[in-house]
Amino acid sequence: MYDVSAYARLLAAMLALQRGDAVRARAECELARVQTERITVPAQLTAGLDTVDAVLTARERGPEAALGLIGPALSTAVTARCAERVLAGMAEAAARFLADAERPAEAVRAFAAATAWRAGRPRSAPEATVVDGLAERTRALLGPDRWAREEAAGAALTPADLAAALTAG
């Protein structure tokens, strides 16, 4: 029962984020975390809560603070063997934080890694919103040649490689 309720709270937090209601998203995320204290938590649920928390932190305290959360969260999700689609969503959030922190080369690498891990599977509408305009924005900052080099480097990254890069810097 608690696991269903915790997942429902995670979904409510995600919907609140999509609607721009950060207060509700934070409340739902915190309630879900309380409920997860009573159960053995599936890694995907923890990864989802950690990603929502990082997005909220980016809105509250800026992208650098969010990067301090998403790197360790991605590392934990990699260790727990979360599905690549889950890892890709976390990497895309990291790419947005990196771009917002004026670190475009790293943003391109994270975005390219996430795209490679998706292996051609499309992003959902909420996932697409996270990276909307990211490629164009970073290409404009880096220029087409450097952007292409960073994209190629990122596409070769494993989830563990990206997690290590995010936690190192």
C-alpha cells in the first residue's frame, strides 16, 4: 500500500512541476519520501524523487546546487541498475542544469549520453520539455564544430562515466 501511495505522490509531484506549482511539487515529494521510509524502495522510485528534488532545488537555489544533488543521485541509480531510460531522464536534467550554469560543453556531453542511452526510443512530452531548445542554445554558444566534438564525446559516455564526471565537478 505504501509503495503505491509513494508512486502516486511522485506522479503528483511531477505533474505539479509540469504545471509550474513548485510548492505542491515539493510537498508531494516530501510526503513520498516519508512514505518510502516504511518500505523497501525500488531504485526507480528513489531516482524519480531525487530528480524532482534536484529540479526543485534548481528553481529554489540555482543550477549549481541542483548539480550537487543530481550527480550523486545518478551514481546511486547506476549502482542500483536502474533502467537506461530512467538514467537518461536524470542525465537530461543534469544537461539542463549544466547549460543553465553556463557549462555548455558539459551540457552537450550529458545530453548526447542520454540520447545514446535511449537507443532511439522517443522522449515523453514532459521529458522533451526538459531539453527543449538545449541543442540550439549550446550549439550557438560553442559553434557547430566544437558542438559536434562534444556530442560525439558524450555519445560514448556510459552512465557510470557521466555520474563520475558530475560528482567530480
